[in-house]
Amino acid sequence: MATQTDEQFRMVCPKCGSNSFTVRRDQRTYVHKQQPFELVFSCRCGKQMFGGEIIQKEYDRQKAEWE
């Protein structure tokens, strides 16, 4: 489902297939955690993924599928 641009891998939204998404740090998580900033994947279609590990797993899945 990942797109191919000049033989380069680009991650896409797992729900809608577009690359119209952002990955940002959410600063609203509790400061008392070891890692106070949580990564958030947000797409225009409404799909959200929370946590760097979950986003990395989806990236790795798409990259393996692309290769």
C-alpha cells in the first residue's frame, strides 16, 4: 500500500492510502512519565495512531511490503 516515487519508499495512511498525514509530538501527555512527549500519527481521513512503537511497526510493515 506504500507509494513508490522514483524508487523511494513513502509511508501512507493504512486506512485511506493517502500520504496526507502528519506525525507530531503530543505535549499533552503527563510530565511524570519517563517519556513526556508521545508521537501521534494523524491523517485527514481521521485515522490516528498513538505511540512511536505503533507508528514504527506500521512503517516497518509497509516498508517490508514495498520491498
